[in-house]
Amino acid sequence: MEYWIGIDIGTTNTKAVAFDDSGVVKSQHNQGYEMIHPEPDFSEMDARVIWEAVENCLQKVIKELDAPVRTITFCAAMHSLMAVDAEGNPLTNLIIWADNRATEEADSLVHSETGKQIYEACGTPLHPMIPLCKLMWWQKHEPNLIQTAFKFVGIKEYIWYKLTGEWVIDYSLASATAMFDIHKLVWNELALKTAGITADKLSKPVSTYYSVSEINHGVLDLYESSIEKVKDTQWVIGASDGCLANLGTGAVTPGRVAITIGTSGAVRVSSKKPILDNQKRTFCYLLDEETYIIGGGTNSGGVVFQWLRDEFFPGQSEDELTEKASKIPVGSLDLVFLPYLLGERAPIWNVHAKGSFYGLTLQHTSAHFIRAVLEGICLHTYSIVRILEEREDVHEIYASGGFAKSERWVQMLADVCGKTVCLPESVEAGAWGAALMGMKAAGFIQDHQEKLKGLKVDRSFKPNPENAAQYQQIFERFMKLYEATKSL
């Protein structure tokens, strides 16, 4: 017996999950942390706090295991960036995907020839979230930082350095920076020039299967308490959370789309070749050298529902709110909600977008508002599905993320999209995807399909035909509402 651990470093928490060979969870632990908002449009985190969470989660999970750990593989959120000195000490907080300070820089690139060339080479839509635009912002507002910083790195690079002393970045996370050529697998010179840095200011790109057999002794308490379990462990760098969610849910076959709705959300399909959108609505990231993940990320995820609960229904659980919403008919009595409380990424890529309720009457109750918010999140998610369907038929949806714990919400997504939504037996898609990557890196499997063929679906939610037909009409109103109000 041996175990495979996936470490999922997310926006609101880090989780460590230990699986057996068949994907059954044997031990897991998570630790949360808070965002920092020092100014409007700023969203940051303390990388040292995240490192402590990684340490604690690993220690607690491994102590609970009764056999050795074969691999430990990392999964991390995309688009984070911070400056470090030559000793690896943070010079700034970690700027995360939700940060919008670089709006002006992104706007300057979106319709330019330079922006077009960067998108065609790097596959990342131009938006304030991307490290390229964050570097442009620093170049303008803190030019001394550009000169004095040893490197600019994301959260996984920082964690990997703490463990190994190496500055490397996997191809998957590199492909989300808008500075990495997804065709040549090298840093893109035009993007670097636009950012105002040279390649030596970034980490060395490596395969997502890159691994080491030893880490810095004393970094983790594991070598004192669990040395027998980790002395032969292979540490694998892994990939990004979005790409690994596709792998972990089995959405790496034609006709299957992965939808994740956690704090934020994403809709993704896989491809054996890079696919770029002529309207630059979708991204093209790397899972590994042979697999591309196409889709779009959205800010309009669980954070919007959490806002509704915290601000207007304090003390009530999400289950209580979804139960109230379930008693309201489809369409919320013509109340339409645009969920753009944080601006929006795919497919509109508009940091200036705002949320709104439209169609209010005296007949609307608080329950109508709850349902309208849930419907708005699902309708926007469906707008990304529609774009992916322009290239190939989508037969089924494999879902993951916090929303998957709510049967009512999952059923609503099935109705809105008009497709069956499947929940894999393990909703820890990112961690399981990381574990699968570890298995391949260790030579335990030759191809991911060896394990994905046995992927078990816990539950399936088929769309209600009548509801689905209504939602098709509601979706058209939803899209028209955005177009009618965006100029305001």
C-alpha cells in the first residue's frame, strides 16, 4: 500500500488530500486564510501565511496515513505574482487573480497590434488579472521594484523554492502569465519587452511532471514525525488548478466540459492542439506538453452568493437560502440578475462591468432575489459553454467546486445548460488531478486514461426539458441586458 497526495493551493484555503491507487480519499485537511484589500481594486494575500497552511496541511495529513507516500504533487491558482529578493523573501504581498489595479495597462493592450501578437503566441486574454499587466503596473508605479527585485514569482514557485531551493515554474502556470509562448514553450520576447523585464527575472519553465526526490531538510516537521512515510517520496511540481480540475474530473475527452464554481468559476474543455479564439474570448493553457485546456474563467462564482448571504441574510446557511430559492418558479418572476460584482473575465473581459437586478416589481420577495442570483451565476457560466460549443458538441458536464455540494444549485446548472451534469465521486478534482499527474511522473501509470476509465460518477443531474426551454429564452434576455447597459 502507498499513497498519492495532491496539494491544492487555492484563493481561500489550501487543502492536502491523500488518495489510494483507486482515488479513494484516505486523509485530508484544509486551512483557510484571508484576502487583503489595502486599496480599492487591490486584492492581495500574504505568501508566508499560505506557506504555513501548506506546512500544516501536509503534516496533519501524512501523520494520519498508515503507509508511505509515493508522490506529493502541487496544484495552484493561476495569475498570482509577487516580488522576492535573492534569498526568496517576499518584497511585496502576493497579487492575486481578483486584483484590478492594472486595468489601464490591460486596456492599452486589448485592441493593439502588440496585444494581438501576444495573445496569438501566449493564448491568454489580456486582462488586469494576468502577471504581464501586473508587471506593467509596477513598471509605471514602482519602477525601483522592477530594478531591485531578484525575481517575480507566483505562489507555487515560492512554495517550491521553500522546499527545494529552486526557482522553476511549470508549463501550465507559465501559460497563464501571458508571457509564455505555448507553441515554443519558452518565455515570449515581445511579452517580456512589454512587461519591461528580462527572462532572468522569471523562473525557469519546466514540464508539469518535473520532480525532485529530496527537499530541504528541516523545512517541514515531517522529517521528525513521519520520516518513514516520506523518505522515498517524489515531489512533483504539477500544474494549475484549472487544468488539473479538468484532469481530475475526467474532462480530457471530446464532448465533455468541466465546470468549476468555487470562489470564482471556470468552464473548460481539452484539446490535443492549441485553439485560439479570433475574438480573444477564451484562453488556451497547458495541462502538459500534449494537452491544452481551452475555456474561460469567471469572477462570478460562489463569492457572489456569499456576498448575498453575508450582507442580506446573516446567520443563515447556504442550504437554507437555496431551499428558499427552490420554492420560486424558473425565471424568478422575470427578475434578471447580472452577477458582475467584481467586473468580469470570460467571455466579456470587462473589468468595468457591474452587477444589477432588472425587472423589479412589488411582487418580488427576498426569495426571488436569492433565486435570481443563483440563476445569474448559472446563466453567465452558460455563456462560456455556448462559445465552446461553437467548436465541438458538448454532451455532458463534469462539475466540481463548492457549489457541487448543493443539489439544488447543480440541478439549476443542468437546466440552464440543457445538459446532464455529473458529479465525480470525489469533488476534490484539483487534488485528484494532481495525484494522477504524480502517478504518471512516478511511472506508476503511462497514461491518465488508465485511471480515468474507472472514474466513478457519484450522482447525475439531468435537465428538466420544460425548465431548459424556459432558460433558453431567459438567457437571450440576460445577454441583451448586459449589452444594453454596458455603456453605462
